Amino acid sequence: MSLKRTPLFDKYPEHGGKIVEFGGFEMPIQFETSLTDEHNRVREFAGLFDVSHMGEIIVTGKDSVPFLNYILTNDVSKMKIGRVIYTFMCNENGGVVDDFMVYKIAEDNYALIVNASNTEKDFQWIKNLVGEYEVNVDDITARIGQLALQGPKSLEILEKLSDDDIASIPNLAFVGDFEFGDNCFKVAGKPCLISKTGYTGEDGYEIYCKAEDTAPIWDAILATEIAGEKPWPIGLGARDTLRFEAGLPLYGNEMKDDIPVVYLGMNFAIKFNKDDFVGKKALEEAKANPKQKLVGFELTGKGVPRQGYEIVDGDEVIGEVTTGYIPPTIQKPIGNAYVNVAKAVLGETITVMLRKRPVEATIISNRFLDNK
Amino acid sequence: MRIPEDLRYAEDHEWILVDGDVAMIGITDYAQDQLGDIVFVELPDEDDSLEQGDSFGVVESVKAASDLYLPVGGTVVEVNYELEDTPEAINSDPYEAWIVKIKLSDPSELEELMNADEYKEHTAE
């Protein structure tokens, strides 16, 4: 099966894009500068990500709310139109099928913005759960382009490209819909659904448009100057170091289908007071008797912690690193790891096997940016 | 890509500068460019006795760890400890930021190395 491409594939060479395979797509891991420079550009000015490979699954119909509340861990019933929430979608064991944002477009009209690598899996999973619920489930990914503009100058840049009141959009809220008609704001003259959301820890916006409008919006944003400086295109490499520093989890690293999601420590996205939902019982049990917990850590010795490295206590393996780096903003060897609960305590010392070399580390909060 | 004429080269992108029976070893401009920003270098111990093909350290970039393999065997006589504080020197000056100096156990192993032209062809492949 050949790899897919977003509407921006032909733009990558203009900026020196280095292409890798990701989630079944050919995507840029970085552009012409370096991962470090791209990461810093987002924190200090603004950067533009092509995230068109992500999936958009639409759930509509009179049973939308009870159906979504059954398949998701969070509660959509109290959402207002134009708001966004974060949720997990679990299996019966409380492990994660996917994690994503849910947008309430209208009454009984919700958009699930899913991980690129999981779009097809999620679509089948959701359809298989419909049963007697009166809902429609559509995968509209192919007709939608998505860009993320992130960094302190994001709003200023978009204001130069729009007459609409983008500044009025609060965090975790949006304006527009996927019909791209009169309900939408315009960016560079193109109708978009714009949300004040992002995955970097900086202020920023996610911009959804018609697939054929993605390239002109991309070009317009990259050409916009604020005091002589322009935003840069940013690849997937920096996307990972940015989200990691900001304490944001990644499916495949911090979330897997065989780890109860209560171990992640983001229980605000799990509403146990709802009626039954997929995984509820397993999650209640795991919450009452947890075996492991996700923690942040910082090495006290030298080296670089990486995904997959073991956490040991003597001869015993007591955990595993899920993500680790010496990242560009917080220039220290830090990581996230699942660790057996007895040792998963702030301030505790653990031992990380850096390949064959044991190095000590201290457990710290994984909101690394907040605690810099 | 810089490929100095006076150096010898190994297939996995180390450069070697020979002075008598001591070989100074680092990684090439091509290698540092492929790796990206280097954040950490794991160095061997002085007096380690190593064979051709043995790992003599690790170069870590933001994204990945890369083992370093000795193109020629011998005893580690000197290690560039400056790399512990400024690993990024390998990116900016790959031919000045040497990693180890090896006292050769078998100088005939040098004959297996490439010259600058051969290495240039190798990187073009």
C-alpha cells in the first residue's frame, strides 16, 4: 500500500522539507534549518505545522450525545456549541484506542479530530459500536486541510490575514463549521473553522479548511511579516519536543491500548459519574488499585533518556520511559515514564537504564515548562 | 560537505588523522549533518583496549542515539573531555572536535580506510 500525502506535499521541497513516513503519510520531519531552531522559533515567535494528515470523524443524529458519552471517557452532554474538550476513547480494559479533541459544531453534530495513525481504526471502532443508537458516523478527512499556527505571534499573524474577530475566540473554543459557508471566519480570503487550540504549550490556533484551500492559506501565513520576521514551517520532529516539554501525552508513547488510562494522571478527561461507558468498570478498578503511574523525571547523571529505556530497581524492571529528550527549551535530560506505584512519588530516586548504563534520576512533575 | 584531503575515512563516517602510531578520530561533516543537533557524547575511558569494530562511544542528537565504531583498533590514550560540556562543537567544527586518540595496535588496519576522493564517492551513493 503506498503512502498518503496531504494537500501540502508539493510545498515541502520549497522549504527544504526532509520527508519521513508517519501514520501512513509522507510527512516532513523537519525543514531547512534544524529541529532545535524550529522548536525555538515556535516558542519565541510562531511556527506553522501541516497537520492535514489528522482525521476528522463527524458524529451526527438524535442519539449523538448518549452515543458519544458511551464510547468516550469525557462528558459531551454539557458542552456548548463552539467549544472543544479533550477525551480518551477506551477499550473494555480501560486502555486507549485513541485520544483526541471533540468539537461541538451544532446540536447533535460533533467532530472528533483524531490521530493520523488511528483514523481508519477509530472510524471502524466507532461504527462497530453504533448498534441501536440513531447516529451517523462519517469520515470527512479527505476533503479537509488542517494547519496549526503556534507561538506568541500567532494572533497577530492571523489578524493580518483576516477582517474577522479572531481575538474573540477563547481557549478551547472555535468559530465555524465544515460546510465552510457563512458561519466561518476567513483567513487569506478562504473560509475556515478556527479553534484556539494546540499541541505545543504556546498560544496558537488550529485552522481547518477545504483541502484545496490549504496551500494558499499556508503560503499566505508563511509570507506574513511581523516587524520584519515571518513564521517558519515546522516539522514533526519539533512537534514532538514541543508537546513533550508542555507535558502533553502522545498516543503510542504515554498512551497504549494495554495501559489503563487512569495511570496517565489526566482524570479530568474521565467522568466516572456518567452512565456506563466503554472501559468504565476496568478504569474504576485500576483507579482503586493502581499498579503504575506516569511520572516525569530528570536524570541526575549524564546521558539522554529515550522511549523504551527501562526503569530498574536492582534486578527488577519497575517501569519504562515513554518519551525522553534533552529538549531545546529545557536543556536538561528529562522524560516521562510509567513506574510501579511504590516508587512513583515526587522526589523519589529511580534508576534509568540508558541502554546498558544505569543512571539515577529524580521524579519531578511532567509539566516541565511550567516548572522551568 | 567538507572532506579534508589530509584525512582518512571509514565507511560509517568517522575521520582519522594519523600521527606516528596514534590515530585521532572524529565524525565527518556528513555525519554531523545527518545526526542534527548533538546534545550528548558518551566517551570511552582512557586506557581502554579496543579492537577494530568495537564501540568506542555514543553520539546523541535530539532525535536519536548513534553508536561509534572504531575504524582501527588500539588503546585509548586521550579522550576529548571538552565534548562533555560542548557536544555541539561536533556540529560546528566536526574536523576540529575530535573524540578519541587511539594508540594503534595494528597499523596495517589503516590500509582499509578510504581517502578523501573515495569517501566523497561513498557519501554520494
